[in-house]
Amino acid sequence: MTRWLAISNRTNWEIARKKNVWGVPQRSKKTIERVKPGDTVLIYVSQQKVDDKLLPSAVTGAFEVVSEPFEERTKVFVAPEHMGEEIFPYRIKLKPVAIFDPPVEFKPLIPRLKFITNKTMWTGHIRQAMRVIPEEDYQRLMSSNK
């Protein structure tokens, strides 16, 4: 079983949570093809300014993968402005394991996360749609939800 961190924004997080599906852009096809049923996906959302409040980067939930990757071209997700008409066609079906309410703030955990090797330029470690994280990091993020 592989542990994945899926990188998103709050809009697409809500879509994934409601529809129990995760999608990646065309350029991430090879990554999602490595995902298998039984794997676990933690969803990370980047920081976002809403009105005059800054919502921190956070992990919002954990899901079990319950399908093989598949291609679906129905527009479900909202593409960030810089991605143009991207529809995130490569998808997996999910089953909720835990919804973090409140979300687990990410930045305070950076010093203890193994997959982030550059602690000062840490955003470089989350610039793709999905990445494998070590079991130790998965457990640390899950236990931070309590």
C-alpha cells in the first residue's frame, strides 16, 4: 500500500469530498497510473486569501483509493486560472477514511516531515498533483488530526 499526498485548492477539495473522486491534469497521467486500490490519499490544500483572512495551507482529509485510475472527460473540477481549460481527466474513486475538521495546518509540521528535505524552500516538494510520502509522514499527519 502506498501513501499519497494529493495537492489541491479548496474549491477542488470540496468537489473531491462531495463526489469521492480525485482528478489530475493531463501532464500527471504517469503519476496517477501508479495509484492502486487500497492506497491512501491525503489531500493538501494551499493557503488562500478569502476576503481579508488568510487560510493556511492544510491537510483536509484522508481517503482510500477504491478504483483503478480511469479517464473521464466530464468537467467536474475547477481549473486554476494558470491552467486554462484543464479538466483533470485522469481520476480515481475514493472512500473517506477521515475528514479533518478543522483541517490540519501544514506549516507547523514541516520540520518533522521526512519527505520535505528542504525545510526553507518546502513548497518545491508539493508542486505536482500527487506525490508519494513515507508511512511515517502519513502517520504523523493522521495523528495531528486528533
